[in-house]
Amino acid sequence: MAQILRERVFGSSRRHQNPVIAQTTMPVYPVEDLPSPFGELGLRISESELRETAYEILVGACRSTGSKPLTYIPQSERTDRAPALAPSPSLQRSLTSTAASRVKKALGLKPSASSKRRNSGESVIQGRGKQSVTVGEMIRVQMRVSEQIDTRIRRALLRVAAGQLGRRMETLVLPLELLQQFKSSDFPSRQEYEAWQRRNLKVLEAGILLHPYLPLDKTDTAPKRLRMIIQEALEKPMETGKSNESMQVLRSLVMSLASRSFDGSTSDTCHWADGYPLNLKLYQILLESCFDVNEETSVIEEVDEVLELIKKTWVIFGINQMLHNLCFSWILFQRYVTTGQVETGLLFASNNLLSEVEKDAKETKDSVYSEILSSVLSSMLGWTEKRLVSYRDVFHSDNIETMQSIVSLGVLSAKILVGDVSHDYIRKRKEDVARDRIDTYIRSSLRNAFSQILEMARSKKRMSKNQSLPLLSILAQDVSELAFSEKAVFSPVLKTWHPLAAGVSVATLHSCYGKELKQFVSGISELTPDTIQVLRAADKLERDLVQIAVEDAVDSDDGGKSVIREMPPYEAETVMANLVKAWIKTRVERLKEWVERNLQQEVWNPRANKDHFAPSAVEVLRIIDGTLEAFFMLPIPMHSLLLPDLMTALDRCLQQYVLKAKTGCGSRSTFIPALPSLTRCSTGSKFRGVFRKKDKSHLSQRKSQVGIANGDNSFGVPQLCVRINTLQLIRSEMGVFGKRIIGHLGNSESNRVDDIAKRVGQMFELSESACTEGIQQLCEATAYKVIFHDLSHVLWDGLYIGEVSSSRIEPFLQELEQYLEIISSTVHDRVRTRVITDVMKASFDGFLLVLLAGGPSRAFTPQDSEIIEEDFKFLTDLFWSNGDGLPSDVINKFSKVVKSVLSLYHTDTESLIEQFKCAALEKYGSSAKSNLPLPPTSGQWHPTEPNTLLRVLCYRNDDSAAKFLKKTYNLPKKL
């Protein structure tokens, strides 16, 4: 983003106009951002506002130290050769005589690509052509400050100097002085002036109140008064004239707070920009001007002159040489990271400057400096360690020099942090810090590398059908190659800080491979050719690794004994536990295969047994029970330790059965038809059926999707009932298994019996949850399949078609009663009430859909309301069944919505229209008075809901309703 902004202001650089193709061997790193170690300011102020403030301070500091008086040349008198203000000698110095940079030489930086262009003394500044450029002009361009803003700043400083003769810049509060120099007429617009005023007020707030040089006295009322004035001025621009009372109060409060000193006396120096972290934020912006604005990875050749000017701000920012070294080191490091890590010279320069920081840290005990030091170095160390903990993924033989610089930077940061008394690192000798850091990097990187080659070996084994070598034989060869590669490429670099770098790497690889080998050995039941190959390959690998470790430790103090002790000979351990795990795995795999095979053959026949359970479920539960019995009969002392492994595997098998048992059965949304478009009533229509042929084809398609077409009877209502019973059986048997497990554990020798017993209820967590969800889904699917699919011919295609009195609900009730008898005789009594309740809810939904979305073949008059209410009572009576069916409170609970909507059908048309208008007005506000919006279909029917009222009107067989719908929405008579 920063580069884009630069190019918009100054044009594309020559580097972008003539792209250079990078070598394919060099890595391309993503551009990343680094959070500032200096913290946040705690107020909303943009980078551009901070940059303008920093530039004001720089110009002011340079002018206050100049020997010539400030003079201003009006705009009308300027020429191309006459600048608006006569700058100080330091700003006016021409760049044509710039010699080789001492700073860049000291930091080890090479001349930039633009140095030849700069050495000619010519530069193109914002399209003005070639001309002589001063240091001040160059800094202005580097900081992306426009000439207009620069002129305004210098004009203001001239006025300040005229009114404060003889006073140095550090004795002034610059934002306060600037506020009094301008009026809105000095800016292109009122908005720009107000933004400028708000910026200066926010800078005062940050420097005086939020981050003061001296802590504020809680008993002093001045900070509170100042905060109130600033807040009011931020909300409403203030008058800044010298005679203005508010401005006088503001000046008085600011000066009193800025002039405080540690001894309580009034200081000549004003402290308004030297509080942390404001001072470092602004100083960082100034230091960033040392980088070429068109070549962001290069430090400008004029860095000496620029730093000379920047140092003039030290007295204002409270900066000293130590803070400068620390900040500049961070800026160099940050620029290397944020520009894609392409210029290693920046990293090298940051590292060189960090060596100065190390000397500074030894000579000071300042707590503020220590805090800043800790924050900066922690950020550097965090970034370097993120790469070094997996350095093989980042570095290789072509960029190994970059790795050396990054290691040096990280180690040096860690050493300084350990030496800093304010940091929480464990105090230890400096040489131990470097060695420990490198040790951590080696071990972490080699573990990651081992994981990668292990995965590659597995892929190679899977992909190659002709690969006869066992997996661990392939892995042994790869690990050996990895060890020799580490020794040749990385160990020579790391040996600078760790004398046994190669030894640590091979010890790590030895440990990683040993873990894989032990797992292999634990599964051995007999010696096979593959076993021999693996053991021989492991033996050769171990000899290679030990040889590297011995050679690396020739010159060490202990002869490499510490590394060799980390490489115990390869051997199998805990064979019994591994054999049991293999046994568990075999049993579970067989169960998975059985479940898969038998579920494909399951027909969910309700006559398969008297309890109407699926035979496959009965067999699955029998196998699980047998597996648990066999497990506890194993002659091992660690049943409780291995039981969670077994139960997790069995739980997943049972969960898989439950999920497959409900697959393809559909859900509530599967069977509810799509609602037809709204029409106004056509009393003469004799349209047969709710849908046209196109609509019915959609219904047929929906049937086939859930397996109810093409003669597939495994998803019929009786079969769905068997599936519900089956899931209920599985859920009940889980509790039985839990009791048996607790009983078996009572005879166990393990001391973890109590802990395992407490977790027995969670051992079938996955399958129990799947059963609960599955029963709910199957109950709803059964109910809505019965109502909207199996009985659609008497509900959708029959109820209230044509004349209401001649197409009543009796046929629907007769067939529904037959389905209820099937459900009652098939479903287990533990879930029977739930299924019938869902059928009742589905029938109520279907009844309402017939009334409110039945299509243009249905029309109702207020006189029909008695018939409709009587039919609905017949429907509820069917489920009540003279007290033998569902409880009356359950029926009343789910019939409330239907009854409330039915009340609309005996309401006269004019009242319905008024109710609709009121409901629309209440929902959509006053905008609905002139143009009633068409309310969307929510599916939540209610007598006061606009869409419900509109649908009642759409099916009202009345001229008034038809005219209203025609006039308001222009609804058609037919679909």
C-alpha cells in the first residue's frame, strides 16, 4: 500500500519502468507488515497527519538553529529561481557536492541504484523538470509534503519567529503557536482549515495529556480543563485569535502543563513532543525519509545531511544518541521486512547498528530506555525466530548469507535482552544465550523437516505400485540424505554460535526416526522380509548419524558425549500396549466394513421382528457388546488407559451407522411444496389442481430425490418408522453399555478407574448426539411426507377445490387416519407421541397452506368460514380421538396459529383491507401510506402479519378484494 501511494504522488520509479527478472533460485517472500514496537497513541490520527506534524517540527527545529533571519517572499513576487522563504543554511545546502556517505559506509550499505543520478546534482521533483535541489527540498519530497503545505508551514514559522524574537524552538509549543497564525482564509477551503486545526489539537492532546513527558498530577485540574477545551474544539472549531478568551485559556493551560519539570519548577523548555511513544512515532517518520521515495529498499546517498538535520529535533523529541541508534536499527529492519526481504543490506546494516545498541544498553540504567529496548528487540527476535524455528523451509544454499544475517540479528537481540535487567529472561552467561537459541532453532527445524520427508515417503509409497521397499526403509534413506545436507549447508553457519550444531541436528533426526521405528516394532508379531529390511535400513541410518555426531565433536570439550547420550540405541517399548491398540484397530475396521456392507442390504422391513427394529442394528449392537467383553478379557493391566481409544473408535462406528440410517430420508423442507405466485380471486375459474403441469413436475423431481419414486419402498412410512425405532434402540443401549463398562472397571487394577467411570457418559457422545438429531429429522420427515406427499391428492389436489361445500376435509381425514394407525402400530412407544405430534403439526401447516397458498383454483367467502372452522375442528378431533390420542393441551398449543388465522375468514372484506393497511403501515412506516409495498412471504402466519392478511384477500371471493389487489399490486387472475 505504501508503494502504491508513493507512485501516485511521485510517479513510477525507474526500477519499475525497467523490471529486472529475478533469479529463479532466489525465494520470493510475501510482503508483510510489522506491528510497531512503540505501541499506539490512543487517539484517531492518521499517518499523513503525523507526517505533517513531524515535518513542521523538523522545519521549525532547523530554522531555530540557523544564523540567517527568516524572510518571506509573497506569492506574486516569486520566480522559478526565488523560493517562497529563504531557508536556513542547513536546508539550503545543495546536493551537487554530496560526497560518499559516511553513514552508509559505517553501516555496510552499498551505494543505491540512484546514486549516479543523485551525484550529478539533478533530480526530477514532481514533474518540475531538472533543477538544483537542496537538502530541505529533498526532505520535503521524501516526506511526501506538497509545496503548498510547505509554503504554509514556513509562512507560519515566519510569523511565529516575528512574535517570539530570540526564543528557541524548544521553548515553544509549536502546535499552539501554529493555531494562532492562520485563519480559514489561509486555506483552500473551510474543511481543510478545520481538519488542520483538529490535527494540531490532537497533537496537543497526545503530547500534553495522553503521553506527557512528566506524569500528570491527579489533583491538578488543569489537564481536565484542557481535555474539555480540546474535545469541544474537536467537535466545533474554535476561534484562534490572540484576543479570543478560549484561545487565551488554551494557551495558559498548555503552557502551564508543558513547562513543568521534575523538581517542580517552571522550565524554559516546553515538553509537548518528548513523551513516549509520541516522540518515537514522530521520530520514526523522520527517519523513514532516509529511504529513497522511488526506490524503497535503498537508503539515499544524502543520508548524512538528512540525519544532520533530523538530529536538530532531538531537543524537542527528547531523543539522544542511544534512542537514535535503537530507532534507526528498527527502521532498517522494518524496511527490510516490509519491502519483501529483497535487500539484505538493510538487514546487515540493522545488525551492525544493533551492535552499537548493545554497547549503549550496558552503559545505561534508564527505565524508559529499557522499556523501549525490550519492546523493539522482542519484535525483532519474534520475527527472526518465526523463520529460524523452521529455517530449512526458508533458506537454502543460494540464500545462506541471508540466514547468517538473520541468525546474527536474532542472537544479538536475545543477548541484549538477557543483559537488560528490566527484561524477564532468565539471567545467564551471554555465551549460553546464543547456544541455547541455536539449539532450539536446530531441533525445531529438523523436526519439521522430518515430518515433511515422512509425508513424502508415505506419498511415494502410495503412488508407486512397484515400490517394494517398506515405508521405514524409504524413510531411513531420506533421513540420511537430510542429515548430510544439513551438515554441508546449515551446520557451518550455525557452528559460529553452537560448537555442536551438526551433532544436535543428527540427534534430533535420530529421535524422530526412533519414534517411527518403535511404532513399527510394536506391531511386529512375526519376523518377515519387510521387517528385516526396515531393521537393516535403521541400523545403517544410525551408523551414519553417529558418525556425523562424532566428527562434529572432535574439537569439543566433552568429545560429543552429551550428544551421543541423546541417541539411545533403537529398541521397541511398551509392546503390550501397542499390540492391544493393533487389536482394537483390527476389530474396529471389521466393524466398519460390516456396517457398510449390511446397511447397503438393509430394507427396514417392519415385519422383520416383533419390535420393528432393523436387524442390522441389532447385529451392530451385538458386535459392540462382544468387542467390549473381549477387551476386558484381555490379560493386560491397563484396561482403563486403553479404554478411551476403544470407545472413541466404537463411538465413531456407531455414529456412522446412525448417519447412514437417516441418509436419503429427507426432511421437513424436502416435502413442503414451493408456494405459487399470488393472484387475485377468479370466481369463474374451474382450474383443476393447485399446480400446472410444470409445477407438478417439480414435485415429482422432489419425490425422486428422497427415494420415493421408481418403486423404491425403503423410504415408505412403515420403513421410516423402523428407522426411528432403530435409532431409539441404539440410544437406549448406550446406557446399558455404560453400566457394563463400570462393572468391568470395578475389577480393574488401574488407579484411574474413578476418572474413567466419571467419563463413561461421554464415551458415546458422537453417536448419542447423532441419534437425537436423527430421530428429530426422521420424525419430521415422516410427518411431512405423509401430509405433503402421500396425501397430496386429497389435500393439495382436493381440499376446497372449486366449491368449498363440495370439497371438504372428510377424504383427507379418512386416509390420514389410516396412516396414523400404521404409525401407532409400528413406532416404539417411547417416540410414538413425538411422531404423531409432528404429523399433527404437518397437517396444520398443510391446512394453512391450502387456505393461504392453494393457488387460483381456490376461493373463499365469509360464509365459507363456518365450514372451514368446522373442518379444522374435525382435524383436531382426529388427533384427540376422544381422549385416546394426543393430550388436549398439546393440540391447543399447536392449533393456536391456525385458529387465529381462521378468524380472518369471517371478517368482512373492507375490514380486512383496513387491517392490512394498518399492518403494512406499522411494519414499513409512513412510506407505506402512498405506496403499499408487497410484503414478503415469511412462512410465519399470523392474523396481524401483512403477508398473511394479503393472502386472505387474494383468496377472498369478493369484487372489493379483487379491485383492491388489482389497483394496489396489479395481481393477475391466473398464474
